[in-house]
Amino acid sequence: MMRRLLWLLLPLLAACAGTPRPDPVFNAGPTPAALASGARTLARGAPLQWGGTLERVINLPRRTRLLIRAHPLDGDRRPLTDLPATGRFLLEMSGFLEPRAFPAGLPVTAGGRYGGLVPSPDGRGLVPLLRGERLESWPRPQGGGSGWRIPRVHIGIQGGTGGVGGGIGVTF
């Protein structure tokens, strides 16, 4: 019986294992595109956490601005670069950031406070400004895909009048 149940569940587990899923907690706020278009508003100074891929580094006196193409975040706050972009935003960090340490395409996650809408450095409209308090960079994915799948093991046991059953699932 247990062996039959395992064979029935195996295709289901395999189908679910590699699907990247945005985390609802880390993606609860407005997207950069929604703010830039005026579809959503946000008070200046409101806390935000966004991530995506770096497009450009602009060093200014006493601060650095990073233009980032936003993507949803997974449960580990890593950008899911395989999913559609959710707009662009400008991250402003105090101090100098070495551009060679932040090449184009680098996946990053940033946390900070909303600073309003500002002109995009490339002249393509307005983008939200995130006054950065935290910046994390992630290794680039190898061989395509978002590359961040950390295995998680789930164990379940169930009992009833027909007997006892259980199963193990692994998600990536």
C-alpha cells in the first residue's frame, strides 16, 4: 500500500519541485511599476524591500545610485529573475560603491525607505527612489534559470481507520 502511494505521489512531487514561487510576505508592497505609473501611492519614508538585476551604477559625491530592474523575491529574499520584471527602481546608498563589484546583471536585494519618484538616469520616465539601508548581492545563476533552489524536506504522517501512512517530499 505504501509503495503504491509513493508511486502516485512521485510525479506530483517532481512537478512541484523546480517551480520558483514569489513569497507573499516579501512581495506584499507596491511594485516599482505601480508606483511609477501612479497606480499605487506610498508615503515617503515607508519601509520597502525590493530586488532584481543591476542595470547601472552611478557614483555621485558621497553616495552611489544603482538602477535596478525589479523582480519578485522568493522566501530567501532572492530575486526570481526567471519571472517577469515588475518595473525599475533607483537605489541610493551612502558612500562609494566600486562599480566593478556591481556588474550589470548582478542579482541584488535592497531594503530601505521610499524616497519618492525621480527621473530615471537613462531619461526613460520616472522611477521610484529607495534610500538604501541594506544591500545584498547574490551569485549569478549558472546555466540559466534563477539558480537559487535550496532543497527543503517535508515529512508527513497520517493515521486513520484504514491504517497509517506517510510520505517525504523534497522541494527546490
